[in-house]
Amino acid sequence: MSVKIGVPSKGRLMEKTFDWFAERGITMKRTGAEREYSGAVEGIEGVDLVLLSASEIPRELAAGRIHMGVTGTDLVREKLGNWNSVVEVVAEMGFGHADLIIAVPDCWVDVETLDDLDAAAAAFRADHGFRLRIATKYHRLVREHLRAHGVADYQLVDSQGATEGTIRNLTAEAVADITSTGETLRANHLKILDGAPVLCSQATLFASRSALCEGADAEALTALRARLA
């Protein structure tokens, strides 16, 4: 057994995570062939690296199969109900910033806020006989946000990719998606509603509240936490 840290398996998020740990004296690196998801940790004893997709890490933390994991705030809060009873925030890492926002077509000149969206949704249902569709993969977060702001007469439709294109394809009237620059939204003639985003997300190091740790593993986890602090 050993203490296991889950890290995104590729791309800029993996590289930035490796840099973040290196600044704290812990070296992470991929091992094996290019397509082989294996890695190693140097600089602290009793800690293993587990390479996963960022979307898998919340599930593995909740199941206690990894002790710590790096993923976006958005993924943890979307995938884990009562997330703060399942995982603990160890550190916000200062990169991977993105906002979960709601956007509508530019041509909706009278819709700038959530109150406007609520009115538009009511009018849309009256005109078309079905509820205004919002395409998203963040069902839990968007539903909670809209409920808190009194928005009704909408339905969420699932979109796991190219969410901005759902309006052009006539499968939705609005979108709720993660964005860092807004460029893709603007390219698809969409505008972000005024007001605070649904969620401000960034790469975060979480610890599982259910992962078992005894003996040497407990000592390794204590040493790891001390190093990260």
C-alpha cells in the first residue's frame, strides 16, 4: 500500500500540476511508453502517482481509491453531492481558471440578466408550447443556480461537447458552459449574461475523507501534508 495522488494524465493541466509540486520539492514524472499512463514521485517516500482524466478524479476521491487528487472545482462540485463532506480542499493551485457561465444569442437584445432570461423563458413557453432549452453538462450546478435566482420555465438538455454549437444546430436556445476567455462563445455569436458566474473554478488539490490510511501510509500522508503546507 501507499499514499496515492491522482493527477490529470495529459496536457497543460498535468504539466502545471507537475510544476506546482516541483516548487514544493516533490518531483512527478511520467514513466513508460508515451501512451502508457504510469508515473512516479520522487522527493518523498511512500507516495505513488496515479494518472487519470480530470473528470475521473472526483469519483476516485469519493470512493477512497486515491488519497489526494488534482482536478477542477467545477468537476468536484458537479459530480459530488454534498461535496465538502466527501472531500477536503487542501490547496487552490492558482491555475486552470475558468468560469461556468450562462450565455444566450447576441440577437436577444432584451436579455442581459437572469431576470431577463426568466421573462424570456416564460414567453418562449407561451409561444412554442415547450420550455426553453439550456444545453450543458453541469446539470447540478446550473439547476441550483437558476433555482436560487428564481428562473423557471426552462429545461436542461445534456451536452458533453461543442456546447456552443447546440444553438446553431437548433437543439437548445441557451447554453451553460465553462469558459476561460469567452472567445469560443463570441465566435458562435453568444453573449454571457451579466452578473456573477454560476461558479468560478480553478485547479485544486483535494483530499479524500474516506481513503483509509494506517501505519506507514499515515506517516507518509502526514509528511506529504507538511511538505505541501
